Amino acid sequence: MKTEMMIHNEDDLRSKIYVVRGLQVMLDSDLAEIYGYTTKAFNQQVKNNITKFDDDFRFQITATEMEELSRSKNLTAMQTKGVKGGRTSLPWCFSESGVYMLMTILKGELATQQSKALIRIFRAMKDHIVQSQGLATQRDLLRLSIQTTENTEALRNVQSLLQDQQRQLIDQDDKMAALIERMNDTVRK
């Protein structure tokens, strides 16, 4: 186990959260670094407690997903399959639930500190999403209100035009009636 704490602030921790298969996840190598382990030692701890990690807690990323993740996050491509200094297998992803389960198997002061920081980050991210949804709803209501006001004004304008046209038609009808009456008078004379 490493003795030095590698992660210094929440931004560093946030930068290690990725989206894979629609889930927010953290890679085994990043978690190992956060908790002060080598990736190999970290994964050994997980394997020693494998019954605690269901498929929705931990899954192995595919080569395609890793390539996609490397492009989207500007990660240095991980070396795999026999390249000197590289990994021999693809990374494991841990969902939020998996990260919480890690907290039950990784012991020590550093593990406790990092676990608390990760809990706070995941909670803050959820709070942000909830608040953003509320803002989007308020924004949608504001747009709807503005559109309703504009539509109401347009309807008033249409009603006003219709009333003007009705008045003009009545005026024309009155003029036609007067003209017909004069013609009838002329015919009678």
C-alpha cells in the first residue's frame, strides 16, 4: 500500500468520474490511486471480497468503451496486452454503489478520508442534477407563460380584426340596403 495521498482536492476526484453504459463510474486504477494502493493490490482486495460486488457494482470495460472513454476524456490511452509497463487486462469500472461497497472493505485513515470525500462528491453531483431539473422546469414554465401571453395578444389582435371586418360588413350591408331602397324608389317613380 502506498503511504502518500495522491489526490488533493475535490476537482481531482470529480475528474476521475466517467460515464460508461449510462452510469457514473470510476476506474480501478483511479480508485487505487485515490485510496493509496497499486492497481494490482486494489484489485486483489476486491477479489478477496468478490461476493460484495454484484454486476451493477463492478463490471469490466470493453476495449471499445475504453477507446471511446479515452477520446471523450482526453485520457492517455492505457497500454494493455503485453506492452512493457502496461496492463494485462482491461480496467474494471465501479458504479457509485460499487464505490460505496469499497468503503466497507478498504480500511485505514486514508481510506476513511477518501471515502468521505467521494460520498460528498456523489451527493453534490446528485444535488446539482436535482436542482438543474428544477431550474429546467421553472425555465419551461417561464417559456410557457411567455408563449401564452404572446398567444393571448395574438388572439386579441385577431378578435379586433374580426370585429373591424364585421363593422365594415355591416356598414357595407347598410350601404347596399340604402342603395337598393333608392333603386326601388327610382323604379316606383
